[in-house]
Amino acid sequence: MRLEVESRWRTIRRAGDWEVPAHLKVSPGPGAVVLNMLQARVPADRVVRVEVEGHSGAGTVLLIVPHGWGVDVVGIERGGKGDLIVDEQAVARAGMPTVVLTGVQRHVSVKVRGRRWWDAWFNTRDAN
């Protein structure tokens, strides 16, 4: 299963109980894409591939993952203005999923972080 998320001048948010496909393609454009995976269901192989397509615009991609998940950013091609901030560990704890980031990050900020106290409020406010 594959999901493509493209934001154009707005924020697209996935939160709450949702099924994460094995492959996501994220194109933030001049907007933001927020993928909250705290309550999400992940693929059986426990690998989530997120392809960032950030060629233009000044967009933002925010991935919120549970503590213990691994985050692999080796496949991201960096260039232009844009931050890559990863606040989670590179290697997943035993039995936990791994998010593999790939694609092009030009003029796009990408942040991967763990749970914050306000995430529960956002989940109830605008879960998809």
C-alpha cells in the first residue's frame, strides 16, 4: 500500500488511529505535512518508508513517532535551505518499527520527534 500526501498552502495532518502504509510520499510544497504515528498501525515488517519530495517551496514535514522507534535518514539527499532534525534514535529497540527517510530535501524542513504533552490534544482536535 502507498499513500501520497501533498499540501499546497495549508497543513495536512494525520493523527489518531490510522493505518500507516509501507510507503508514503510526502510533498509539502509551501505548506506543512504532519504525520503523527503515536497511535498508528504499522506494516507487518515494521518498516515505514517515507519519501520526501522537497524540490521547491518552503514547506515543513513533521513526523511524530513513539519513543523506541528507529529513524534512518541516510537516504535523504540534502541541499538548499532546509533543516533535518531528528530527535529520536537511529536504531529501533527490539520489536519496534523503523522509519526510513528517502528522497530530496531542498528548501524543506524535516523534523522527526517523539511524544510531547500537547500531542494528545491535537489527536482529539483534528484526527483524520
